[in-house]
Amino acid sequence: MGVLIGGTHRGRVVTGDAVLTRATTTDTRAVKVRLAAFSKAHAALVRAQSVVDGAEAKLAAAQASVADADVTQDESVDALALALVTNGQPRISPFRGLSSYAPTTLKKLGYADEAKLVRALTKKVRARKSSDAAVLRACGVAEKAAAKVVAALAKLPALEASVVAARARRDALSLPWERDFGALKRAARAAADDGAVGLFDALFATTAPAPRRTRKTPAPAPAPAKG
């Protein structure tokens, strides 16, 4: 059974690491050229995967920032609704006459759509002559929250493009890796004919760990019956 754990890129990295680690404690002179070629291809794939991991981590962090900003935006919508009710708007429909969306519905929209509608809502609220200081403060908070969502969203396209580009560069290295990995395996098998018996197994074979034996604990002796 070979050490290749699957056709994924991370699987290739794990597999290659295992083979090259074994090579450090094995006489590999019979496959020196093939091993050097594979080592070079593997190093390139590892570097490319590292770039992918970094790009994906940055994108994930940016996406988390968008989600966090949206939580604040949702809270600002609730605060604005409360301020409007206190200012005289109906409790069951605090945005009546100001937006076609109820607070709950507005918060369920996509990030960008919600931000756009929050800005439209606060513009109408500010235009009301009856809006008091508390309502205007709530408008300011909502506008800042919406602006943060928009700013956070603006960072995503470039980061998404970086991930796509990094994955493309890494994917292009998969075929050379597979080619050199296969060549090394074939060379290790053929080396047995030249006296390097056991080389293939030393580099590629896996052995399942022996099952652990569990010692049975004897059942406790029954307590003597009370007289």
C-alpha cells in the first residue's frame, strides 16, 4: 500500500513530505536522479500551496470582517427602529413611510443591499422635521455601520482574485509533481533488479500499526452477605 493519501494538493504535500523524510534514512543512490527531480517538484508545490494557504487565510479574515461589520449594522437598524418608535413611529412598523422593509426583513438582506437601503432609510429619516436628536444620532450610527460594511466588501474582489491566481499557479504544478512522483516510484521498483532490494518499500510502503491490546480488568469479588 503506497503512502499517497489522495489526489488533493494537501495530500500531495503530505505524501511528498513522507517520501522525502524516508529518503533521508534510506540508501537512495540507485534512484538519485529521480529523487532529486521529485524533490525539486515537491518543493515547488509546497511553496505554491503555502501561497494558496496565505491567500485563503487573508480572504477568510476579510470575509469575517464583513460579517462582523454586518452584525454592527444589524444592531444599528434595531437601534434606529427603537429611536423612531420613541419619536412617535408605530411600534409594529417603525419604518412606516420611510422604507418598504421592516427591520427584521431589512437585516436578512445581503450585506451590500442592506447597507444601500440603510443609507436610503437614514436619508429619509433625516428629512423628517419630527426627527429628534436621538433619532439623528441613531441615523449617524447606522450610516457609519453601513459605511464599514461597504468598505469591508470593497476589499473582497482583490483578495478573491489573489486566491484564484494562487490556486492556478499551484494547480499547474500538480502534473509535474505527479510525473516525477510516478517516475521515482517506477525507478525504485526497477532498482530491485540492480540489487536495491527493499528500496521501494522503504520509500513508499506503509504498515498499519499493530492493534493495541487492552488488558481486561477482573471483575471485583462479590461483597460478603450481611448476617
